[in-house]
Amino acid sequence: QTGSAPNHPSDSEDDEYITNVSIGTPAQVLPLDFDTGSSDLWVFSSETPSSSARGHTIYTPSKSSTSKKVSGASWSITYGDNSSSSGDVYTDTVSIGGFSVTGQAVESATKVSSQFVQDTSNSGLVGLALDSGNTVKPTKQKTWFSNASSHLASPVFTADLNHQADGSYNFGFIDTSLASGPITYVPISTGNGFWEFTSSSYAIGGGSSKKHSTDGIADTGTTLLLLDDTIVDAYYNQVQSAQYDDSQEGYTFDCSEDLPSFSFAVGSSTITVPGSLINFAPVDGNTCFGGLQSDDGIGISIFGDVAIKAALVVFDLGNKRLGWAQK
Ligand SMILES: Cc1c(C=O)c(-c2nnc3c4c(C[n+]5cc6c(C)n(C)c(C)c6c(Cl)n5)n(C)c(C)c4cnn23)c(C)n1C
């Protein structure tokens, strides 16, 4: 068995990627943000204050004949941008790309922070990181992919994200035709609950490869590519008009600049992010914001959508490894 669901950018900046998900009986379809950097499936619901839920599609468990409340369960999560949400827990049938999981924990939001209220592109998140990162108390719940994996043809899923175009999340199979190059696999370390791997070097434009060990995560829920200051400073050193803009909290440059590419090692191969993807978005007039920014020394780097857009990424739970193929 397999599943295949299309995704699309939420806005003109590729800020996030949205996939429709069916929950309950009869199906309630919600646009959700698939996030390989977290492990909770949570939704705006009939329990979310109506002032917060305005503009969002909601899940109403009482209208689903297959919903069950998980008594005494609660959840609470804070994300890297300090957005947050919390609530209680149901189980219900959740179908993605034609593949159904029964008894999936669906976390219902009774509180959401302002970033979520304002972001009417999504009605919640589907966490696709490892089960250990789930926040439900007193009993952790499994992710949709974890529940699905034993029934899928193969315990893998792939992310294909594109700039201002549709992409896909495929479950149980790898469509290698989505990539232009071979898939290179690297082992993941599972201790932090992420799809975490180590990249041994990087290169800027056509420059020489620089040895630099990066401990990072493959995170579809993060918009940008967030790396160590050493790498980020070296990159923008190659961009004539670049400067660090305190108000924007990141590097900006003249939109007309022809940005160098950025390459990072994956095992003995490299993935190259074209400069066009690093020219992320205009901030005003002809000043643009970079898609490569600092990880603010949080102790881990984040290969977010800007990096993932350059590749087909394989999340292989069976072999505890991550695969990257150039697109
Ligand atoms: C350590 C870390 C992050 C790790 O994850 C991170 C980050 N980066 N994108 C996102 C997130 C997103 C993606 N996202 C980013 C957006 C931006 C930059 N803008 C202007 C809009 C309108 C966005 C939307 Cl709708 N969606 N979402 C939906 C959530 C819950 C995020 C949480 N954190 N996050 C930041 C900014 N930092 C510092």
C-alpha cells in the first residue's frame, strides 16, 4: 500500500507548504502544514475560540462517527519562531493521499498563538518527525507516518517541494523520476527526535569545498536554510550589496544581485541550492531578504524549505537514514 498527496506553497514567498488531509467520518478536509521538524498532528477545531478560528477550516469531532476523546490527555507545543498551541486529544481516521490510518491521535487546539491565528493558510500541522518528540501527556502518541509505516509497502516517505509550484508527499514508495541525480543516504541520529544528520563540508558558488561539520535536521516546517554564522557570513561576503539588517533580523541585499549557489555535503555527494532560491523575498523597493540565514547558535542547523526545494528528500524510518537527491 502507498499514498501520494500533492502540496503547494501557501503564498508568493513559499513561506510554507500545504497539503489537504481528510479527518473523520464523513471526511472533514483540512489544509495542513506537513512538518518533519515536529511530532504532533494538531488542528484548529470546534474547541478553538471562534475569534482565533476565524478564516480557518476546523475539525468538529462531534460530527465524526469515528472520533473518540482520549480522556485525560493534553498537549502543548512551542515552535522555533516562538509560536505555540495547546489543547486536548481525540482519535479518528486520518487519510492522506488515499492512505487511511484509523485511531490516529488528532490533537484539538483549545489555544493558538497569534502567528497561527494570522496564518489562515493552514488549519494545523502534521508532525512527521520521530514519535519521541510528541508532546501529548500522560501518554505520548504516534505520528501519522509511524502508524502508517507498518502497513505501507515500505517504511519511507519523500518530500518534493517546489518554488511557486505544486509538489508531493509520497508514502511507501520512492518516485526517483522526481530527481535528476542519484539518492545519497546518510544515517540519522535519533536522540533528539528529529531527522538529524551531519554534513561535512560546504561550498559557495563555484568555490572550493570548505570542511565544516554541520549537525542539522531536514525540516519541511521551517521556511529557510538556517546554518552556523561562519557559513552564513562567508556566503554573504560573496554578495557585494549584502548587509545584516537588524530590523529584518537577517541579511538583505539588492534584489538585482546574481546570488551564488550554496552546496552542502551529503555523504560523499553534494546538494546544490541555486542562488535563485536564496534570493528569497523582497522586503521593500529593491531590497531582498536571503533564504540562507543564521541558526542563531541554537545548537542545531535547520535544512528548511529553501534547501529541500533543491532536492528530493527521502525519510527512511526502516533504515533510520535520510536520502538526498538533486532535482
Ligand atoms: C529556529 C527557527 C525556526 C524553526 O523552525 C523558524 C521557523 N521558520 N519557519 C517557521 C514556521 C512556519 C513556516 N512559516 C514561516 C513564515 C514566515 C517567515 N512568514 C513571513 C510567514 C507568513 C510564514 C508562515 Cl505562514 N509560515 N510555520 C507555519 C511555523 C509554525 C513555524 C515555526 N518556526 N519557523 C524560525 C523563524 N526560527 C528562528
